[in-house]
Amino acid sequence: MGHRIASLGTLEADLKSCGRRWGRRFGSVAFMAPKISTEKLFRRLQKVVAAVDLPGVPAGTFGKVWFVSGVTWIRYHVAFDNGAEIANVDGAEITDRKVWLAAQAVRDQEALERERAERRENARAEALANLATGPAAH
């Protein structure tokens, strides 16, 4: 009788671990599909940019929407400037070219400001060091 109880305990453990594996493969939130576009964001012949790396297309590559399709999942057929054409591109994977260029200009300006602030800080630190010890060239 003790043998049966021990085997039931291992059976329960096996079922629990199997359930965890099954949940990890099929029912877990981590393995579910990402959100998809259900609204039409772009129109035919609109100029766009790849917002993320796509197969054969690095992020930041310009392109043009050739075809819009879908009822419950709106997807786009996009021809990119590097010669790649990709069908079934989700709206979250591309961005309007003007919006992307404006955001890029803001990012470039912020990087320039950070670089200038770093140079000012280095010059300030060097000037303070020169006050304490004298210039390095003398």
C-alpha cells in the first residue's frame, strides 16, 4: 500500500510538471502572439520607414506602401529602397517617413547637446586642474 501512495505522489508531480511545460508552450502570456494592427494607419503609395529590423531590411530603411490588405489584421505590402519587398508587414513595424525624420532630428539634436555638455564638463575639469597645479605645458 505504501508503494501505491508513493507512486501516486510521483504521478501527481509528473502531471504538474507536464502541465507547466504545456502551459509554457501553449497557454503562457509570454509565448502568445504580440498585438496586431486593427486600424488602417497608412495609405497606398505613402512613404514609410522600417521602424524595426525586418528580414532583409534594417531599421531606418525608407520604403513605400504598395498595397493595403486585411479586415481584422491590417497589413501592408512595402517596397523598400534597398530593393526588398515584404508583404504582410504590420503597422507597428513601419512608421511614416516625415514622423521618423522629425524624431531622428530630435534624437540628433539631443546627442549633439549631450556631446557639447560633455566637452564643457571636460574643459571645466581641465581648467580647475590647471588652477590647482598650473598649465601642463609650462
